[in-house]
Amino acid sequence: MPDLYKGIECKPYLISLSQIEVFQKDSGTSPWMLEKISSSWKDEFNCNFALPLVCLTDREDTYHLLTGLAIYEAAKFANIEQIWVFIIAAQQAVIGKAIEQVTLQSKLNQRVIEPSDVEDFLSFLNHSDKSTLMSIPGIKDGYAKLILDNRKYNSLEDLKHRLGVKRTLKWLKAYKEPKV
């Protein structure tokens, strides 16, 4: 395995679901979301893009699931036999710190905003009614009224100038995120 950091060896690997031991039985992910994820595996991609973390156990060819229980559940739901995982071979204390970093860094792994995303978002703001605007997390009644009162938005810069930079980018990111 490649030694990426001091004390941690890791490698992406395709393993069988039967090789993964799981102690927590339910991730709390809705059946609707599990179905949505699993159907994309069956119909389109045939693999998972998010890699759960696993670590070695005392038993040969058996891995302990550290993160990604919902991915594991979706794979079982789809009757997928194997999933991609990120195997970490390190002491338990080091793995705990690695999981903290995965959680922290995953928040930074958002989709890149493309020009077409901005165009779609501007169109959404310019043509939606109040209740539809409020379907975006962070847009409440007062902000929806402000958006309606300040229409027409011609560019992202125009939008930022009139409604605020942080607020605008937060709404754009929320608009891009799949509705869970």
C-alpha cells in the first residue's frame, strides 16, 4: 500500500460486501435516498463514487467499516456484490484522526460552479414565485420577498451586489445540491 502520510497506509480497493463487517445497523438514510443511489448504480454507473473508509481486522480478508454506512446500505439495497472502498492500514488512534480529516475535507468537496449553473440559478430567481424560491434552503419569507422586489438579475455579479456575496453563493450552492 502507498504510504501517503506518516503512519497511514491507504489504498482504494474493490471488495465484496461480504468482506465488510458492520456494527451499526442503520445509517438513518431515507429509503427513498437509498433507492435513488442504488438505482443509479444499477442503471447508469455500476459503481460508487464516494469511497467508504474501512480498516483491517484480525481476520484475513475482512474489513471493518469506519465511514459510509449509507453507501454500504445502498449497495445491499441494489444487490451490488462489490463496492470501492478506501482501505486504511494504521493504528486505531491514527484512524480516528484520519476520519476527522475525511469529515472536515468532505465539506470542501463540493461541486464546482459552472457558467450553466449560474444561468439556471438566475433564471430560477427571475421566474419563480415566492413559494418556489423558498424551496431553496436559506431563502425564507423575507428573503423571497427581497428577491422578488429586486428582480431582474442579469449576472452573478449583479446578484451579489444587490443581495450580498455570502448569501448569494450560499443559495447558489444549495440550489445545485441534490434534494435529499
